[in-house]
Amino acid sequence: MVISPKPILSAVGLIALAVWFPVTMLTMSGIANTRASYLDVARTLGAGPSFLIFRVAIPAAMPNIFLGLFMGLGASFLTLIVAETVGVRSGLGWYVSWAQGWAEYGKVYAALVIMAAFFSTIMTLLFKARDRVLVWQKGTIKW
Amino acid sequence: MVTAPRTNVLTEGSSLRVAEVSKHFQNLDQSSGSTHALDNVSLSIEAGELVALVGPSGCGKSTLLRLVAGLDSPGSGELWVGTEQITAPSAERGLVFQDPNLFPWLTVRHNIEAGLVARGVLHEKRNEVEDFIKLVGLESFAGSYPHHLSGGMAQRVALARALVNHPKVLLLDEPLGALDAFTRMRMQDEVLRLWEARGTTMLFVTHDIDEAIYMSDRIVIMTPRPGRIERVLKVNLERPRLRNSAGFLRLRSDILELLHFTGRNAPRELESAAAVETPVA
């Protein structure tokens, strides 16, 4: 909020930071923890660097990448509300604190319900995406 | 149980030569020096031969296999396949581990295709994949993911995945070690059938002496610390071999003797009909 001239940019920047961190860390650890034997097998099958990266390391890291995405999504929700409440003059977070100021609690609850619906829809979409990408995990891991 | 696939022309195996190879591993703890994994190991294997490496843990069997695969480089010495020196991994030298190491994110079919994708020849050779699925008898599991397979099935997929590239040499690192005794004996026949059908040169590591005698043309006995070749035994028994024939059992007790597992300390003179070769330099 200090660095950026526009409040909307600072809010976007904050959210990006909140998402970037878990996604990057978990993607990194996922790639670094690719079983060495998968890479060995791939190399004896004639794999070059691009096969090792895109067809072995990244698929092997996918469960971790999704974990990062889920954590990033949660962090982005939190950051969004905080940013809207303290930083910008728009959005549901701002609306909640504004309505609170006028003691219009009906509007406060309405905004909270909309937020909850919005967030859980996005969460559900991410779960759906995960079930598609990680279909091979079905029956092995439950979370 | 499966007929050889139609496109299965006998692939010409290649000879393999290991010349005076030594390998040290730096210990993780710097102060304790290095482990002498292989000491001046020399071995030649003819094209189409099936050779077993036998010995206790730490004798460098797996290290030797990794060197042949090109996954590690020797400290000194050279390795050759035919007239080519081994410097890096290649699709010409397939490798199968004890753990099938199937890519869990790919179906059986896609796992078998992996070698073709890696070499960028999937388009031309897609029709062969079907033959390899049939070769290992997994037609009804082609669309399954690896975690739905039993240990034996997963290892068959791993074999098919290695064979799809028509390797000149197939390296097997205790391929059947994790299987139960019955599945294991069935798989031994399966591997022999693949070997006879394809003429691939095979080098396999095993802890199981019976397996080595049952399957191989020659048995290389290794001893640990430092890893070196103790003896090379030729198995002069007709295939299919009977696991309880006199010759089989004699050879078995000779090998146990060489590995000092008979309770007596000094190895006595070998009695069996097996011709004993000393390691060739």
C-alpha cells in the first residue's frame, strides 16, 4: 500500500504475494522430491531433459503443486478481505465494514453470505480441477 | 500363456564388455573416506547371453548394473556394448528395478509407451505397443493405473516398458525380489520366454541362488568390500531346468560353498559338473 500509487494495485500485489509463496515453495519441494528412480528409468528409456522435466518431474510434483494451490487460494481469500477492509474503497470486505459503520447488520450478513458462496464455489472448482489432473491418485490418497 | 507378437523379429543382442572397472563412493561423512564399491572388475558377456550376478549385499552388483546402464560413470576402466563405449544412459540398454517404478500418473498403456514418447517415435511405432501389452498378458489392464496392479503385473509392465525400445541389452536389478515365491517362479519362466523370443543380452542381479541357476547361462559370483568377481560359473544344464535335479542341487551347494554359507570355513574343491572359469581380464 505504500509502494503502489493505486490502492487496487497494492491489493492485487498483496494477494499475488500471498499466493506466490505457498505455490512456489510446494512446487519446488515437489520437483526436488521426485523419486530419483523415476528419472533413472526415464533416462534408460532414452529420455532427454525436456521429457525429464515435463513428463516426469512435473507430473510427479503435481500432488504437491495442488497442495500449494489450495494453500495459496486460502491465503488469497484472507488477504483479499484484509486488503478490502483496510486498503481500498470497494469490494465486499469494504462493504462489510461500511455497513457495520451504519449499523446495518442485515447488509453485513448478506455480504458475508455472498463471500462464503463465492469462495466455496472457487474452492469447488479447484477440487474439480484436481480430481481431473490427479485422477491417477484416486483410491490411493484421500484428502 | 501369451503368443509372441507378430512384429517380434529376433532382435540381435549385443555383446557386453566390462574392462578393469573400479568405482569408489565418497562417504557422506567426509572424514570416513570412501567405499570401494568395485575393484578391478572385468567381465565379458556374449551377445544373447543371460548372465546372473550373485553375491551378498554390498558386493557392488547393483553398482555394476548402474555403470552398464550408464547412470553412473566408473572411477577407472571402461564399459563397452558391441563396439560402442558406454558413457551415458541410452535406450539401447533397458533397466528394470526391483521396484517396478512405473510412473503412477500414467496408465499401463502409457507407461509402456513412455520409451517411444521419450525417443519421439510414438507416431510410427504406436501399433507395437499393443503387441507388448499382449506379450506380457495385460490386455485387460491396459487402461488401469499402476496402483491397481499386483506386484507381478506391475513388474510385467516394467519389463514391457523396457522392451518396447528393443534394447540390445536388458539389465535387471533383482527384478523379482519383491514377489512372493509362486509369482516369482512364474515370472522366471516369463522372463526366460521373453529372452528366448527376443535374443536380448540379459544381465541380472539376484540374491536368489536357485533363480540364478534356473535362469542363467553363466553365474558371476561377487564378494564384498571391495566388490570383486570371485568366480564365474557356467551352468551346463538343459533348459527347461528341473529345480530338483542332481546337477541343479550340486551347483547350488557349490555356490553356497563359494559364498561361505555351508558352515565350513575353507572352500573345498568344487565337485559339480559346472565348468569353473576364473574372471577374464
